[in-house]
Amino acid sequence: METTNAATRMSALVVATTGSFLTPFMGSSVNIALPAIEKSFNIDAVTLSWIATAYLLAASASLIPMVSLW
């Protein structure tokens, strides 16, 4: 029982640490890609801001089901 609890805690720690790193990292990647997206799709700054917002909303929405799995 003690080993299972320790393994579960370690797995949760690894998932939380990885998520804490990847969410801002990918958010930065989205922000770096915004000028190229603007040129490719010929969209204005207001619409571009929704791209970053959509990423944050998707990341937040997927975080809740992942936490409930642990």
C-alpha cells in the first residue's frame, strides 16, 4: 500500500511539473508565431489576440480532466 501511494504521488508530481513547464513554454511559442500567422492569414491584431486566448483556454480546459485522472 505504501509503495502504491508513493508511486502515485511521484507520478502526480511529474505530471504537475511537466505541465507547469510546458504551458508557458508553448504559450511563448504561440506568441512568437503570431507575426507569421498575421502575414499568412492577413488578420488584424484583435483577431490575433484571440489566438493566444484560445490557447490559454484550451490549456486550462484540458488541465481539469488531467487532474481528475490522478
